[in-house]
Amino acid sequence: MPGTDSIDSGHKYSVILPTYNERKNLPIIVWLLAKTFDAHSLAWEIIIVDDGSPDGTLEIAKQLQATYGENRIILKPRAGKLGLGTAYVHGLNFCTGDFVIIMDADFSHHPKFIPQFIKLQQTYNLDIVTGTRYRSDSTPRLQDAGVAPGGVYGWDLKRKLVSRGANFLADTVLDPGVSDLTGSFRLYRIHVLRHIISITVSKGYVFQMEMMVRARALGYTVGEIPITFVDRIYGESKLGADEIVGYAKGVWMLFTGV
């Protein structure tokens, strides 16, 4: 089985980047994405969905558009902070690729893992590939690809326990078939994402979990690539007590309704 240097370049990849106060992080992540795609001769575009950031994120995005071109950086801002799930729904309306990548704009997700996502998808003809912090190898297994164990860096013990506990709860109750249900670094076939997103009802952080549960219920094929998650470089985390309570409610809703 070939390694990640052998990637079919006959596809286009659309990246949806929801942003809120990511002025300092956005230029770094865009540069890394461009570098990664160009190194593998892949067609790409980045759809930036900014929710009215007061720190000037949109102004930085406009500068990036001027640098990389309007065909590569597509700006689709919204008037206010309307939530992560609806940001993906909004951004999806403007994707022209046949695959869509969703990820955080705060540098928690490194673009260096994208070639492994693509290779796994192409090797096994998968519908979805999701990043996992909690596996030591890909599933299905990707031979000779230099896959390293997943992990988390920059979190204190409390946050690690919350994340592990959340995934354990969801895995026990929902049996989703993936090890990292709360992750938000994924590759989708565009028609698969459109189908799943059209029947997903959750908002915020539960949105990601529901999409994986529904993907399994609908029979879509899912693979996992270990990733290293690094806590955001600039700015503050948006995870709070309300999101944790909402997550628990979301698990119960999916258990009773999917």
C-alpha cells in the first residue's frame, strides 16, 4: 500500500473555516493550508465564515484574499455570532470542491494531517475521515504513511478528563464507531456532508457529535487518522459550562432520537 506521497490530485478540496476573534491565528492557518495543498498539487479553496468578530478578523481575511486570490479565499461573513453548526451550513453553500474539510481556525488542527486524511479516504474509498486524539494508528490501517499516535497538548488535567469523559459517555450510550466523537477536524465527500447536515438538528459543539452518529446510522463509511491537538495559540477557548451541559443533553437527545 503506498504512502502519503502518492495522492490522486484529480479532486478539489474546500475548507470551511468558521472564525470569531481569530485575527492573529488566521494568517498562520491559511498559509499552512496553502503550503500543504500546493505541495501535493491539490486544487483547493478556503471559505471563511466570520461571525462579526470585533477584533478585525474580517479585515485580515480581506488581506489574505488579496494575497491568494478571490478564487482561493472566499469570504462569506455573517452579521453576528450565530454558532458553529450554522457556520458550516452557511459555508457549505459556497463550496465548489468535491470534498469538504472542516477544522478550527485557531491552529488547534494542523494542516499537516490533511494528506493522511486524503490518502486514507482514497485507499479505502471512504465517505468521511475524522481526526482522533485517542488512537495510536489509523483505522482502517494505512501502511507506510508515517502515522503517529494521537494526543493533546496544552490542556490541563481537568480539561483532559472532561474530554475523555465526554467521549466515554457518548461511546457507551451511542456506540458511534469512532474513538473521538467530539473532534472537529474532518474530511467529507461533499454530497455526504450535505445529506448529513440537512438532517442534523443540534447546534454548537453537539453539532459535530450528531453528525458522526447520523453518519453511522445512515451507513456511511468512516475512517480515523490520529492527530495531535494543540490548544489555541492566540485568544481564549470558547468551551464553557454551558457547552458541557449542552453536550450531555445532546447525548441524551441522540440516544432517544437516532
